[in-house]
Amino acid sequence: MQAKSIAQVIKQLDEIVDWSIEHNSRAGYFAALYRKVTIKIQEGIKQGSFEDNARMERFDVIFANRFLRAHALWQAGKNPTMVWQTTFHALKSWQPLVLQHLLLGMNAHINLDLGIAAARTAPGSKLASLENDFNKINDVLAELVNSVVDELCQIWPPLRLLTVGKADNVLANFSMDKARAESWAFAETLAALKVADQEDEIRDKDYQMAKLGMVFANPGAMLNLALLPVRVGERGSIVQKIHVLSQPTTEMKSMELNLYSDFNVWPLI
């Protein structure tokens, strides 16, 4: 069922997280992160942070429905877009790190879905009026980068030693700089076309992003070998990791010490 409001989006994301916990599915990693982003955008809308808050909600719902539909198709044994197929296929493997699963979801949703949602929200010449609000979403993500890194540090504590100017930049650069700039360029390409004429562009972009997703999922023998200590060092079951990624950002600092103390009893997958 397509969401009609941002509240319905959050409800359906809650359901995906709950389903992932019940079925021990890594799909809950990205869904938990995306739920936080959506809640932040909802808060911004309520506070009147955007130039057109009603339009921003419509944009967010169109955007979110692409993920919700992709997940529903995958659950039903059907094929979503190629890039989402690549993302969901990786869920079957124990090898990708939590970070890799997050990047796979971001690749599909930002590099493909975001541009489509922007062009559908403000088609044709209307797109230019959306740009400022589109860019304000970067501020939302910027607020979440540190908390996401904190969560990844709870799953793999040695990451704490690498977060000064490194791990933070991996997420920040991917989610806010290159990916979003390219998404806006893609939206501009689509907005200039009628919906019926957009399919070839979408199909080509989907294919390109699916290939990039394959690199995220399996970056090659040498890098896989280099990542092996991280993979072995990741702590907690799938469900425990989903719980870490699901924590509200306001609770992260207060919970950090307790979660660190729990690592000595968390089993490795």
C-alpha cells in the first residue's frame, strides 16, 4: 500500500524494521537508518524549515514510496529496479559489513530514486523552485552523520580510532556531496522530459547504479581481504545491530558506555 503522508511512511518503515527483527533480516539496517532520516525531515516540516513544507512532505512521500515498493516487491519474490535487486541480493550474504549494506541502500535510494522523486514532485520548469529545499536535506543528513558513525563504532569499536576525518567523511561525502549533486543533475534531465519519455533515462541510470552496487557488495578479493578483520570484529547478532541503528539520536550518547560494556557478551555472526 502506497503511503499517503509522511506519518504513514514512518509507520511502514516501523513495520519493515519490526519484520526484519522478526525474520532476522539485514534489510533492517537500511530501514532503521532511513526511518531516522524521515523523522528528521518530518520534524523540519513541523518546524516550518522548508520554503514549501507541504511540497516537501509530498516530495518525501513520493521518494519513500519508491523504497517501500521495492521492499514489498522483494518480499513478494518479485523484481524491483535492478539497483534494488543488487541491494537486496547482498542481504543473503554474511560477508558485507553493516556499512556496506548502508551504502548499498543509499546508492539505490539516493542515486536512482531521489532524482526521480524530485522530477515527479516538481516537473518541468517547476523543478528549479525545489532546489533550495532539496539542498536543505543535506543539513538533515549532516546532523545524522555523527550519530551513524557512533552506531557503527558500537558495532565495531576500533572504528573509533579512525573517525577523525576518515569514517565521518565516507558517509558525508557519499550521501551529501557527489551523490546528491548527481541526483539533482538526474532530476534536471528527467524534469525536461514527459513521464512517458523518462523510462529510457531511468533504465540507463538503474543499470549504472546496479553496477556500482555490485562494487559496494563485492569490492574485489584484495579489498575483501583487507576488510576481513572488520568483518570478524563486528559485534552482535543481526537483530542487535538493527537495535543499535534504530536508537534515537538523543539517546545515543547516554547509551554508548552501556553498549560498549555489552560487547564482551555479544556473539559474532
